[in-house]
Amino acid sequence: MKTKLGRRAALAGLGTATMAPMDARAQAFPAGRVTLVVPFPPGASTDVTMRVMADKLSQMWNQPVIVENKGGANGIIAAEAVMRAKPDGYTLLATSSMTHAGNPSLYDKLPYDAIKDFEPITRMSFVPMVVLVHKGLNVKTLAELTAKLKAEPGKHNYGSGSVSSRVAAELYKMLAGVDAVYVGYRNNQLAAPDLNAGTISFMVPDVPSGKMILNSGWAEPLAVTQAEPLTSLPGVPSAPQAGLHGLLFTTWSAFYAPKGTPRDIVQKLNKDIIAAGTSPEVAARLEGMGGGISFTTPEGLAEFTRSEIEGWRKVIRAANIRIE
């Protein structure tokens, strides 16, 4: 979705006394293995980015940092595992927008609360979507696609192989005031042959998936769903440049710890993860995957998560997208 980016001690002496061991604990952290639980199988985009981060953090900490893949159930298995882990900073949820923005509205019941059951650490990166159209439609701009769909209501299909791709497409439909029939696939790559053949007229995958589909030669990129054009897709306008200012939607990755993880450990994790992610070699790799790095404070991630839940909820409810 569109990114929007205290307590005083009773006695001063008591506040000073309690801060000393907390600082020492944070300075000594980590003293052993740290596990990043990823809610996707090996090779998924979130898995790849988190392995890059795990390698750098392991170098920084001189401790093993492993990626544990717990795929399935749209990220619920991984989120619940971290929610129940010991809140000591050694088990973290390295996740995407699905567990903390999509799932709260996709399911009537979740075994976790995206806000109450986790300590936010930092957002890490974002990836916009790209509107792709079958070349046989002979449309060259987003405005032309909109005009065609309005002129032929209900006659066109759109494909989606992920919830984020479907939400992005439904957001486009809502903003443009057009109609198209949803066709689901197990992943976005499986939709590519039908897009190439014209069985589906358009789709809105994430940029890494979209770039692979573009290599097939039968898709035309019309716009990226962020405020600025993307350097990795030269010549493709941003949605505002293409005339649809509200079509701002990105997937994102972030780190969360179990609720109750000490504040000083959360702050240490925030500081070190940002240092790792902004190092030249890691930043270049993350940006090369089709998006951009975007770190926050823990408080910033908390506010962002709430905003994203609300933004996804509006589209999911309007489009009646459900997962039983």
C-alpha cells in the first residue's frame, strides 16, 4: 500500500541503576545463534533477501545467523512459531507484507495478532508491482487499457498468482472504475503463458516476477505502482505519471520479534540490521532485486504496519477476497 511514512522513572537514581545492566546485555547480544524464520520456501524473493542479510549479520556478530524456512498457510505457520518463541531476540520473524498486512483481513480467524503479538524491529525493503498487458490488445498506456476495459466490460480476464498481485489488480480496478474477471494461478510465473497467449488480458505482478515475464516477449509494461519510475524498468512510467495517482502499492519485508523481547535488545537489533542492510554490498544486492531499501525505527514500523493493515483491508473487503 501507499507508504506513510517515555515513561519517567520515579527516582532518577533508580532509572540510572536499571539502565546499566540493560546496556550491558545489549552490548553482549548476540552471544549465540540467531534464527531468522522466513514464511516462504527456499528460493522465494523474501527468502533470497533474508539470506543476504543473514550472511552479513553473521559477519558482523561473529555468530551463526541461519534462515529457517517455515512455508505454508500463507505465512501463518512461521508467524505463529515466532509468536510462541522465547522473547530474547534469538528468534526473529523475517517476513513480508503478507503476514502483517494481508492476513489480518484475509482470514476470519488468525492464531496471532499482527500488532499485539510482536515487537516491531524495522522494515527493510519494498518492491512495487508492474502492470503488464498482453501485446495483442494493442494498448500502449495505462489510460488506453482503462479505456478498453470500460468499452468492453466483463469481457477481459486478469491473472494473479499471489494475494499481493490480486490486491494490486483489484486496487487498479477500483481506482480506474473498470471490470475484469479474476483468474487464479499457483504463482505469477504460471500465469505467464496465458498472458502471452491472450487468455488473460493483464496482470499486476511484483517487479521481479514481472521482469521474468517480460523476457518472454509477449507482455507490455504500462506502469509501476509507486510514486517514481523504477530504474530497473527504464521507460516504464510510475502510476501517477501514467495518470492514476492512487495506484501506489508495494510489497515489503520487515523484521519482528516475539512480544516481550527486551527494549534494549530490540534497539540493538534495529541498529545492527540497518547497518547490515545499508552496507554498500548488501544495499546493492537488495536494490538489484527490483525494489529499494527502506529502514525504519521500531516505532516507525509499528505505525507503518497499522497503516498497511488498514490499506489492505479496504481493498480486500471491497473485492471480497477471502481465504478459508
